Amino acid sequence: MDKADRERFDELEASGLLEKLRLRVMSFAAPIWWEVGGRRVLGNGTMSVIRTSAATFGVTANHVLSIYERHKAEEPHVFCQLGSGPFDPVENIIARSRHWDLATFRMPAQTLRHWEREVLVPDEWPPAPIRQGDAIILGGYPENRRTQAPGPKPATMSPEFVSFISRAENWSENHMAFCFDSTSWYWPQGKGLDAQPELSGASGGPCFRLVPERDRIELAGFIYEAQTAYELIRVRQAALISADGAIAPDPV
């Protein structure tokens, strides 16, 4: 992050606006997590729920769903939740794409009653893609920031939301990527991450275009990959998803 951006974000942080926008991003993102017998959490990802004029659906990365399916095959009594709401991702699949690494889901009423987050209602769908130089804010729930109460049957699991503010460095109609460079990243909140952090669990987290002068964030994509060694995050453009939750076909 260059000096001008840092000074601008410092001003916004001092005014309280950036904290407000971080909390808004978190309000739209929930951990999707699964455990066995109330004893052991096997894994987690991040999911948002979108309401368009055509449907209400959840979105995460397809590889999160694949990991859940593998654990379910190994441990038949796996129980999955979205936030605090019970959720069976396999029974509720709308569409999935290994190529785009996206998966969408129907949202049962019981899940939405208990998931303890907000449903995101965009002004329009599909949203405009992120382009190079756009200010962005994104986040999710890395597994290495997840804790649970002590004891053989812990009463609680506490995921920690981690967010980044940066600028898109390269883009196409299908994806965006940026390097979050731990030597210069913008991190005013809480305990920072170590260099080359493991961000597994943040996959599926929402990415928003940051428009602070209008006190606004605009959904634009979803995290699908974080490369630890290169401190690189890749985001899939949300426009690959139709208003009914269908996902664009693989390119020919």
C-alpha cells in the first residue's frame, strides 16, 4: 500500500468510518463449519447469503463444499452449521463449478432464522466487476483464528473474522487478485497476522468495492484462493452467478 492510500485510510480509520465498514462486511459473512459429536471441529469456510429479485441463495467456494463432502464420507455423523443455524450443504445445492470454484445453495428457513447474520440485497444483479485500481475490502474466517471452549464437549466454537483493505492489482471479467504484502499491509484492527499467513477457511468470503466517500460497500466477488507463500488472494467475480443462483458454464 502506498503512502497516499495509507494516509487516506488512516483518516477514515480515525473518523470511525473504516471500522463501521468492516463491521458491515462481517455482518454479511458467516462461517460454514462442521463437527463430529459436539467434540471436534473438522473444518470451515465462509459463506454469504444474497437476495436478488429472482432468489435467495448462499455462496461459497466449491472446494469448501468438496472438503465437507470428503469429511462426511469419512465421518457419517458430521453435523454442519451456517453461523448458528443447522445447514446441510449437499441437500441444498443449486449449482457448483469446479472450474470457477463457486457453489450456490438454497437457504432453508430454519437456517436463516438462526444464522445470526444479514442477508445481502444488492441494488442490481449482476454486480459490476472489480477492475484494476479499485479499492476493495474483503474478509472471512481463517481456521487458524478459530477457537473452542475447553473440555471433551466444548460448548462454543468462536471464529474470528479477518478482513483486508487493498486495491485490485489485476483483473479480468472472471477474477481479480491482489498481493496483501505483510511488510506494508493496512492493519489497524486488533492482533495482526503473521507474515505469509495461512488463510484456509476464508474461502468463500465476500469481496466488496469500497466507496468510503459515499459510506458504501458494493458486493463484487468471493474469495476462492489464498496463496500463502506469495501473500496473494484471488477473488472470483460475482457476475459469474445469475440472479437465480445458477453459475456460468465453463469456458469452451
